[in-house]
Amino acid sequence: MDGLSTTDRSDRSDRSDRSDRAERVPKQDRSRATRQRLLEAAVACLAEHGWAGSTVLVVAERAGVSRGAAQHHFPTREDLFTAAVEYVAEERSTALRALFPEGATAGDRRAVVTALIDLYTGPLFRAALHLWVAASNEEQLRPRVTELESRIGRESHRVAVELLAADETRPGVRETVQGLLDMARGLGLATLLTDDAARRERVVRQWAALLDGALGRRLTD
């Protein structure tokens, strides 16, 4: 006998359970934080060094974690980089919607077009481009990147339709929105080589005017 009553044992057990839960929560938080650092570091490495220069070890060092910790979260290199591009794409979509918290009427189409084009002119697009090029040459990577690009493309289109207040039941509207995104991707490619800001601004103005005609009246009217 341990000299404890049933009530005492129950109390001790409850305290032990609460202590275990308290220890588990911070550990889960640390795990999520480590995963996030790895994802962000992977995109940064891919954007700066390309596929050939972005290994799991390079990413782990940039994230400040061990290689073993990185492989615990992402067993393969393909797991890490496809997850990283998807994660940052989701973060960018969330941030883009946050620019117009009151809905599409919070800004005119020029502001929306500028925000959409900005998606294709930063580190995320550069990282994704390196991933696409690698996938074109690596059979193991290609199906994963193809499926990932399809998901990201659908989400980008949904965001554009939402922010532009585009009615896709009208003939030609869906194609017009997709044309905007295709054009934005082309501007992103041009920006990889030169500072294309001045020409991009002229293109934004022209596309905003075209969208007013194709989609209806201006959002601020």
C-alpha cells in the first residue's frame, strides 16, 4: 500500500495528466515553428541558388536546425520544396485578400491588378520557376510539381475573380481573368533579368482599362 487514498491517487493522476499536456503543447508549438522556418528557408534558398544549389542541408543551416530535424519534417528533398512553394503561395493568397478586407469595392481595378502582378515578381515566383525547370528534367519531381502548379493556379484564379468582382457567367470573363494571370506571369519572367517597373506600370494601367470594359463598371463607381 502506498498510503494514498483513492481521491489522492485521482488528484495526483489529474495533475500528472495536466503536466503532460502542458509539456506536449510547447513541443507541438516548437515543431510547427521549426516546420515554418524550414518552409520559408527553402523558398529563399530556391529563389537565390536554384534547384542545384538548394539541398536539404543548405536549407536546414539557413533555418537554424539540424539536417535530421529537417528530414523528420520532410523525408525527401522533393517533399521539402514542393511543400515550401505551396505554403508560401497560400500565405501570399491570404495576404492578398487582406489588402482588400472590405471586399472588392475597397479599391479600384488598377490596385487589384497591381497586387495580382506583384504575386509574380517576388521571391516566391523565382523559387517556383526554379522548381518548374527542375521538374522538366527530373521524372520523379515532375508529377508532383505539375499537380502543385495546378492547385496554385486554381487558387490564384479564385483570388483574382474574387478581388476583381468578376462574373464568370458572362461570356469571355473567365478567359479575360486568366489572360491577366498569364500576362502577370510573363511580366514576372521579364523581371528576372531586368528592372521592368516602368513598363509594368504602363501595362497595369492598360489592363485595368481593358478589365473595366470586359468586366463592367469600375469597382469604385
